[in-house]
Amino acid sequence: MTRKTKIVLGLAVALVAFVTGWLWLGRSRTEADDIDPATGLSGEVIAAVAPVQRGAIENTLTIAGAFKPFQA
């Protein structure tokens, strides 16, 4: 390897490291960065809930043409 190739390769590695560091440090904090995202500020656990509704369970399939079992 010639000296010029080594210099170009070193500069390329340095540039990749710089861009990677720039992107890593420039990102904003997210909820995933928290130690325990399920706990609120006062320490209580937060859980998502949904109201219960009674109803019929239906699942219909409408297709054009003839139905063949392997299409399901």
C-alpha cells in the first residue's frame, strides 16, 4: 500500500467516525431513552386501558371470483 492510499484511507475512516458521532450526539431524547418509561414522575405505574364492549365476533371475507382454500 502506498503512502497516498494510507492517507486517503485514514481520512475516509476519520470522516465516517466524525459523521457517526455527529449524528449520534445530534439526536434528540426519546421516551425509549428513559430508565423505566412505565413509571410517571411521581413513581406510579402508568397502564393503558380501554373500555369493554359486548358484541358479536364476526370475520367475513369478500373476494371476487371463486374461492379456493389456499387463498385464505
